[in-house]
Amino acid sequence: MWKITKYVIIDILKNKIVIGYTFLLLVLSFSVLNLEDNAAKAILTLLNVMLIMVPLVSILFASVYVYNSAEFLELMASQPVQRKQIWFSVYLGLAISLGLAFLLGIGVPVMLYAATGTGYTLIVVGLMLSVIFVSVAMFATVRIRDKAKGIGMAILLWLYFALLFDGIVLFILFQFEDYPLEKAMVALSLLNPVDIGRIMVLIKTDASMLMGYTGAMFRDFFGATTGRIITTAVLIAWIVIPYWLSSRKFRKKDL
């Protein structure tokens, strides 16, 4: 299993897209951190970049890689290796490679220029989002055999989590503005890992003071020990459940 994982990692790290992704994050990070005197403002700028780029690159690259590795997966499946080990090896290779790319691109500059609690929270959130969207990508690819449809589904999932979800939440808020929905907003935010990541970083900065009563609710929930435990459990669930469903499907899939 580890030989397959090592092969996948080496193959991905030599990929020009991953190298370009790492370099782009590195340039953006150093530019923002050097141009902005206030570290907190720089972190917020990097947060906005991260919440768009990391899920998009993770889900798209993982989807394309799995589709392009179809013959490799068939070859491995014909060997005396369990399918769940093959699938986990590919997943682990993708997660480690994209996580390493993020760590080099944003993690290292943040640790050099903004080694604060907010900065470390940003790094942890970015790493978890990378792994989460690899899991989501593998679930989408194993469910849809056609490459074009699968990549289209990956893009739609990214659009939903990164953009459409917030629009749906705002629509609900406007429709039921006469009702106290603060607690419901906390529950809804747990359904989107991107929103969880955004809130976890924001409550570490002064920007949370500008969010009003709802921001105070988020601060009280996500800042408390119970809230942190629940949030961590939800993010882990976002990693485990899509991967488990994809692994289950792969074991029964006719290659």
C-alpha cells in the first residue's frame, strides 16, 4: 500500500499544475504579507484567496487525476491487492501532495511573517479544506464514470460550497427575517466546510466584532471548548464520510 502511495505522491509532486499552484500561492502570500503592515489584515486577505483557490484546485485536480489514473487503477485491481488499499493509497497520495503544496505556498510564509494564533488557525483550516475536497472529489469521480460529467459535477460542487451556499443562507435570512435565526445559522454553517473555515479564522480576529449579534453567537459557539470539539468533529466527518462512501462504491464497482 505504501509503495502505491509513494508512487502517487512522487507523480503528483512532479506535476506542473501542482508546482504552478504552489508557486502561485507562494507569490500571493509573500506579496500580501510584505505589502500589508498589519498582520491581521494580511491574514484576512489570504483567507479570502484560500477559501476560493484551495477548494477549487483540490477538487478539480483530484478529479482529473483519478480519471486519468483509470488504467493504473485497473492494473492494480488485477494484482493481489485489496481494492480498499488501492483506493486509500491514491486518496492518501492526493491528500498529502495537495496538503504539502498548500503548506509550502501559504503555510511557510504565514509562519515566517504572521506566526500568531490566527495565522496557525489559517494553516490548519487550509490543510483540512485540502483534504476535505480531495474526499469530495473522489466521491464524485467514483459515482460518475464519464470524465466530462464528473469534472462538471466537481465544478458544481465547488460552486455550491464556495458561492451558492451563502446565497441560499442569505435568502433564508431575508425570507424569515422576523424570526430569531441566529442558532439556526450556526447549525447551517456546519453543513459547509468552507463556512466553518471562514468563521474559525474570523473569530480569531477583530473582524468578528463587526458581525453584530450573529457574530457574537458564532464567537460564543466556535470559541467555546464544546464548540471547538463539535467543529473539529464536523470537519473530520467531512473528510471521513465522502471518502468512506467512495471507498465502498469503488470496492463494488465494475472496472
